[in-house]
Amino acid sequence: MNILGIESSCDETSVAIFSDEVINANLVSSQDFHVKYGGVVPELSSRAHIERIVPLTKGALEKAGLQLKDIDAVAATAGPGLIGALLVGFTYAKGLAFALNKPFIPVNHIEGHIFSGFLMEEKPEFPLLVLVVSGGHTLLLLVESFTKIKKLGTTIDDAAGEAFDKVGKMLGLGYPGGPKIQKYADAGSPDAIPFPIADVKGEFDFSFSGLKTSVLRYLQKNYGMNLLPPVDALPDICASFQNAVVKALIRSTKKGIKKYDVKSLSLVGGVAANSALRNTVIDLGRNYNKKVVIPSMSYCGDNAAMIAFRGASLMKEGIKFSLEYDTFPGLSSDWLS
């Protein structure tokens, strides 16, 4: 079974091929030009997807040693994401499936991340607790099978990745802020500045808006309304901010481990690339004797390998879709609501 996966939800165009439990190709083209705009420009992102999706498809087939006629099904991200960007990959995938007379599988982008740990050699075991941390989402989920997902907690305001990017902008680090904050944080003290961790009503929920505001007030108080902090102050500021984010994420995750009898713990999403968060999750799993599976760096960000795998898992569960679907047909509505 050869599944061709396509991902185009934001600013990465990606095409992958999943064949008999192995990723034979996973090509990702990142739109680095958004850096000069301080964030992703939707229209420019859509145009770049149009330019890159066909060459990437050809490249993935060549790398896998396959031809289009060898493809058994086509999977594509159907949301959430930037609507224009999504439409490029989604409609292209539907066109391929129609032309090949093969099944089409619309995949929820977050479900792709949720199950990305299964791309690793050592795979998670059900039931598992999954912490999803990305630029647009922060979720704590109880995953009992490939089709049974329960949302335990979510952010009530900003996602963790969004907070990283906004604080990075406050500090004059540009976009994306996450990697640059981590770089400075590595040289700073995480306890230098007591940034707060928000108390929220939901047992497993998160909140990062107040933390972001606290950083802003700290900068205004110490460096003035329109001045950036000096470079030598950045390590402690970044380390303290990063520490507060990690503590907030781990606090809810620890509650989940204590309440539910899970076999595995998985950290997924773009912010899973953050080394401080990865190491803290590994320590948490060790302390509670839980298997920890974190995707490799290439599978933390947006990629088509996770989309192809999720498409394959849905097919194995006997879930069928139609080319008439314009969006994801609702398998995930319960846990996303």
C-alpha cells in the first residue's frame, strides 16, 4: 500500500509517500521569505504552494522509486490552517485521486501531529497522553486508539507557539521567535525573572496571554516604552520566559498522568522542537515510569509524512471518504469542539 500525503496548511509545502509502514519520501519546502514580513502572508503562501507542489510530488515519487500509477490512495490536509494555502494542497490531492481513480483521504492537520510519534522506530502505546504544542494550538489529549481521542485541556487564549513568536517580536528577535528565544535562553538563567504562570478554571487548560503581557510590562518598566533590551539582557529574559511556558505545559500534563492510567506520553507539534520542553517531558515520563515518544525534528514541524501516516491509519480502521467532501467530514469534531 502506497499512500501519497500532501501538507499545505501554512508556510511549508510538503509531499510524502508512506509505503508498507515505512516513510519512503518526505520532502518539505519552507517559505523562508515570510521572515521579512514578520509573519506568514496568506496570499504569498498560497502562491508559493502552487509553484512548489508539482515539483515536490515528482521529487517524492522519484525518491521512493515509484510512479503515479503505483499510488494506492492520496491523503491531504483538510484543516485547520490558512484557507488559501489549504485549498492548494487539498484540491490538488483531490484532482490526483480523481485522475488515478484512487481513494482520497482528508486528514485533520492536528491529528497528523497527534500520531506523528508513530513515525518513530519506538512507537507509543495506547492509551497515551499527547501534548500538542504548536503556533496555533496547545492541547492535552487522551488518545485511546486511532479513532478515539478525548480533549482534556486547551489554551483559553494564545497558543504556546504564538506566545513565543510574539515575545520574540517584543525582544526584536524577528520571526519566527521560538528558535531565537531558545538560543538566547541556553545562555541565561531560567529563574532570573519570576514571570507568572496563569491559574485557569479548566483542570487541564492553559493560558499564555497573561505571561506575554507580563513580559511586555517588564520590558516597559526596565527599558522604556519604545526601547529594546540590550543584547546582554536577552539570555535571562528569554530563559525566564521559556521556563514559565514549559512549567505551564508540564503542570497540566502532570495532572493528566496522575489522573489517567496511560502507557505512553507523547510531545508533538512545532514547539516540540524546543530542547527545554523536550528534556522536561522526558524527565516527567521517567519520573512516572511512562514511555516517552517525541518525533524527530523533521516530524515536529508541518510535514506530509504525518499526513500520509494518518491517512493510512484511517484506511486501516475501515473509514471511507468521498471526493464530494469539501472539508474534513467530522471524525474529530468531538475533541476539537
